Amino acid sequence: MPPVIHFNHAGASILAPETVELIVAHLRREAELGPMEAGTAAADRLEAGYARAARLLGCAATDVAFGTGHGQLYGDILASVPLKAGDRVLVSRQEWIGNVLALKHACHVSGASMSVMPWDETTAVDVEAVVRSLDPDVKIVALTWVGASGALINPAEALGKALRQAKSGAFYMIDASQAIGQLPVDVSEIGCDVLVACGRKFLRGPRGTALAYISPRLAVSMVPRRVDDRSAKLDVGRAAIHQSAQAVETAEFAVALRLGLIDSLERALSLNAFDTRVKLNALATELRNRLTDVPGVNILDLGRDKAAFVTFVIEGIPCQRVKELLAARGITIGKNGVGYTPFDMDIRGITEILRASVHFGNTDTDIEKLVQAVREIAAEAAEAA
């Protein structure tokens, strides 16, 4: 079976062959030596992963936590933040549904309230308006850096700078799952307290992996809801929670997948993050411009700065059907419904989108094949109308 032409990196990217082999090799060692013995042999490599992640994120290794997915880490961190009745939580319009549910639940059990931050004419977070809305009751400011329903890049660094200048005591949480691997990330410049990302998107890590930055300021005040022998230790008869990012980690994890994530981190570090941004943006811009010229295609991207994907619909044909027709041609793209980003898509009055995301493996020939396939599908839909 020939390999697919993959344009769904924003959903889950295809692993580098070397990463696949590394994961499989460890599974073989588990079968040969025993899982615990193979894990012990990989201990130094696993520990080195914290330093690799710290380099990529711009923080100390003790500020890094690994997990099994974005939702798991985000939810565990959020559940550790003390909230009470009267507290306010501000979220971005582009917030992912998993974050929305976790935030709503946290507000429900604590008595806090949640509201969507103001946005500007491009739909990005309006930093100045957010600052005007701040008061001592604001305890969390949650931002999705790059949303799932459009290529817009939110001003993460500008918002962080504004929160610091306003001397806000709120904890600043960033969903960077769509950003890491395609945008430069430096939490020391952003000024956030939390940055969470899954490994499977532009970072090209395996599914079932994630990483997070947790600021020392937040780490010392967290009250984890779940504790085990990784996040705490027994001290004079009580559970002493580690006052670091380790407080949200679990003792049990898939070693092979963690090793695959570490390999992906090293691959990202071997590249210049700013060069990566330029190259992927050029690919996405080329695809966006060419799809714009296809009759019957409506581009739905918003924002001044755009990420490495293109969102669109084809007139007269459901997005799921387009996805199926492209798959039959050996081309994979993403399809999102309103459930992925409920605030943004509801405000825009759209219920579904197609999303074609690019990475280094995509060539001009790949783009030509995708555009031609979309052209054919759009023409067939127009004829049937």
C-alpha cells in the first residue's frame, strides 16, 4: 500500500521512521529483558528528557512535567489550582473543548465563574481590553495559542507582558498543542505559569504523550487532587507533595512512548525554531493562495499572523464527504465540527471546517495533488447542485 499524502499534522503528524524504530526497539527490549528491567536500562535517557524539554521551552528541567496527553496534563494542573467562590476565570474565544470542559468543571465545583476574553477585529484576544477587565478576583487567564478552527495565532507573549505590567496575580495558562513544533516557544519571554502541549502534532511525537511547563510560582501553591509515589513522598506519616512540576506526574507511563517523545524533542531542537516557522508558514501560505483560486472553495482562516494550516469548506458538499473523497485519492486532511472550538465557531456561525496542515515532509508536488483533488471535488459538487 503506497504511503498517504499527509496534510493532517495539526491533528496528528506522522512519526519520523527513526522515532518509530526507537519505540519498537524498546518494546522488543521489554519482551526480551522484562518491562521493568528495560525501563531501568533506559533511566538515564528518560531523565535526559527533562533537559531536552527545558531547552525547547526555555525553562529549568525541574519546571517540566511529562504526561499521557494534553487533556490529562491540563486537567490535572487546573485541578491543582486553588479556586473559590467569587473567583473569575478568563478564557480565549478559540479555547479547545477539552480545556473548556475542564475549566467549566473547575468553576462548578469551586463556585468560580468563567467568561470569554474580548477579541479584536481579527478575532485574536484583545490584550488592552483584557487588561481593562482585570481585577483581584481574576485567578486564571487561559489562552489557546493556536486554535483548532482557524489558522489565527493569538498574541501569547503580548498578553503575558501585559499581565505582568498590570501586576495581575492571575495564573496564566497556555494551550500550546497546535503551536509547539511550528512556532518558537520561550516561556521566560511569554511569562506564563502553565504551558501544555501534546506530543503528536507539529512536534511529531507519538500519541499518548504530552509535556508541560509549570512556573515555580504556581508549583508551590498547587493542591493536586491525585497523588502517587511520583508526585509525593511519605514524610513523618503524611503525604508531602513535591513543590515542582513533578507534582502532576504519575509513576506509571509507557516508557517506549516517552522515549519516542524525547527523540522528537531532540529533532525539534536540531532545527532553528525561527527557520521552522518561516518554512512552514511559506508552505501554508502557498497552499492557502492556491486553494483561494479554486472555484467553490471558501477559505475560513482569520488573523494577522497565521499558523501552518489552512481551513476551508467546499460549497455544496459536507466536509466529512470531502474528507472521504480525498482519502480515496490517498490524501489525508482534518475535519472539525463545532464541538472542537465551541465559542469561536458559534460566534462565526459555522458548524464544520476542513483543515489542511503542512510540515517539512510536504512537497510542492503534494500541494499540487491536494489542490487538484479539491478542484475536482468542487467541480463535481457544482455540477450536482
